[in-house]
Amino acid sequence: MRPFGPVLRLAPAAVAAVLLAAAAPAPKVAVTVKDLTPRFLTFYRAASAAGVSPDERFRLWKRDYGFAAVPPTPEGAAIARRLLDAAWPKYRAVLPRIERGAAGVEPSPRPTLARVAQLLKPKRPVDLTLVVYVGALEGNAFTVGQNGHATVAIPVEQSPRDRGPVMAHEFTHAVQISMGSSSGGWVRSIGETALAEGLAMRVAQRLYPDRPSASFVELPDEPGWLNRAEAKRRRILEDVRATAATSDSDQVMRFTMGVGPSGLDREAYYAGWVVTDYWLKHGRSFADIGRISEADAPAEVRRAIDSILAEGG
């Protein structure tokens, strides 16, 4: 039969490379689920009794539940109290979702992890612990690492439509931890924070291309944040470049959950969003970026920002 196009002839070495790529096995992934919703429901029932004051409610929260997406610092404890007070009157509306617990989590975690691993191409199996917890309806999730093992915490009350990109984001951190590129600790350089968060946001964007860009960067209660960051683009990049090697806890807090020098919160996230996009457009793959070590991240981020600013910011 006559071919429909030109015949492609490959050298033997190229043929071998193609065959090896096709035969490369998919990364092995595993997810162990830990469900904290029963603990929350114990707290919720006790705190719903008549006459329970906000102070008593927080005491019950610490006694029976005590889990929140906040940093392990004194500031984190204060944030947890504010989050609980704000979320308390809203829990009733999502109680059916909370009561279904981990069994009701969609999309399924393991296939989502497998899709992330296909982009980052880890050379060893990824085995993470998924903690399903009740948050404060702020849509926040987080990942921590210990001795190369990642624990990902996902809020059960979140809408399934929003959970997919959030899982992809957090599972990116988990794969980096399993690869040894990131420790997953709270205290890490601002450059490493920018790299890890930027990579996670761009992986989620790649896996959910139908979603608007802002949805991968903005928190639910901060609409318009990306536009405000774009308006301060050069200043934020300069701020992060100057502090990329800093790992002081107060500074990390300032560039992640706090207000940075530009007057905008989460400057490191925006810088990571910009830097990772620059790398991807200049030939680096997700796997390449995912393999940048925690030690090398500050210098890599500084070099990228220098190039971005030299090209006009």
C-alpha cells in the first residue's frame, strides 16, 4: 500500500531510543488514606451543644480535633483560632460531605498521583499518605515531608470540581519529596518555596487545561489576586531574587502566608508562577524542574529572574 506521507528512516541508535521510551514503565505509585473526619465530628457534636462559647469551642477543638492547614508556629495557632471562628457558622451547609468522610473523596487520589508522576518521571516508587481532614472552608491543602516520605492533607469539605487541581498541586510536592529534590519542611529557602510552588501550580494547570489560570494561583477568598500581582510583577521578582537564599522562618512566613515588601501576600507563589513558566517556555521539562535540588533552587531562581528582568520583566 502506498504510504500517506514520507517514509521516516531512523538511525539504529534513534530507533533504540524510541523503543526504550515506549517501553519505559509508568512510575509506581501508592496512596495510604488516613481519615480525620470522625475526630472532627466528635468535636462538632460537642461544640454544637447549647451555651458553648467561642473560647470553649476552641478548647474543644484543640482537645478533640486540633488539625488545621497552618504553619507549625505561634502565628499558626492564632490563625487556626481565626479560621475556626469564621468557619463555624458555615459547617452545617457542608455537613453531609463531611459525614461521608474519605469514602466520598473525588476524584480518586491514586489515578491523580499517577498523572502527576508521569510528568515528573520519578525513578523510584512514590508512596504517600493522604490525610483527609475538615478544614475551615478556605480551600487550603498542604504537604509535609519526613525522611523522604510525603504526607498530603486535603480538606474533605471542598467541592470535587476544585479538588482535582488541588490534589495535582499537592501531589507534585509529594513526588518531589519522594525524589529527594525537596525535604518538604516548613523551614526552607524562599527560592525553594518559589520553585516548589511554581512547579506545583504549573503541573496542575497542565493536567486541568480547561480551568482559568487564576484558579491555580489564587485562594478562593482572594479573587483578582493574580491581576494585582501582575501589576507589581517587577517589584515582586526583585523582592524574591534578593531573598532567594533566605530560610529564616519569619521571612518564609512573610513571603508565603504574610504580606511581602510589595504590599501583597504570597509573593513567593507569584514569583514561582512566573519563573516556572519561563523555564517551560525555554526548554525545561516538568521532570527537569522537579529534579532541581533544594540546595540549588535559590541560585536557579535568581538566574531565571535575572533573565526575565533583562528581557523586560
